[in-house]
Amino acid sequence: MSQSPTPTDPQELRAEIERTRAELGQTVEQLAAKADVKTRAKQAVADAAGQAQHKLAGAKDQAVQAAGLVKGKALTAKQQLADSDLPAPMRRPVPLAAIVAAAAALIITVVVVVRRRSS
């Protein structure tokens, strides 16, 4: 409410009453928003879900990078093994399917761990 002296003119009184009503309406709306537990809880859940999705996306990116790194190292090791002087049976490289399976297992493990932590 305003701190000014009470106006004596009827039009000024009406204007003061309207300003006071508008201020009171805003105050009531603000209090109602704070008291609306359901909406605040929904907002908190939405915020938590957004954070979890952000963390999951980061974990997926890290898993993809790790899988690429593992694949690159495996291919390098395969080439080095093929170029070595070992007998043929000992130069048998790790099958590509095993490398892909290991990378997929790594990605799945990272995703599961991140989801469990964010729950």
C-alpha cells in the first residue's frame, strides 16, 4: 500500500483504491504461486529430469569416445601384430566382433550407472 496521505478528492480516492486493489491482487497471486505445492513439485521433477538427461547425454558422449579410442587401439594393435615376426597361429588378431561387443558392453555399463545415480 502507498505511504502517501489520504486523498480528499473522490476521484483521487477511487484511483488510490484501484491501485491498492491491483497491488493486493498481485500479492495474492504471488502467495498462491508459493502455496501451490503440486505445481512446485512438478517443476522440481521437471528440473531433475532435465539434469538427468544432461548427465546421461554427457555419459553417452564419453562412452562413444571411449569406444572409438578402444577401437583405434585395437586396430593399431592388430596392425602391429600383423607386422611382427611371430608365427601365423600366434598372430591371430582379436575378431572385430569381440571388439564391437566389448565397446557395446562399455557403453551399456556407463548408461546404466548414470541412470541409477540420477534416480
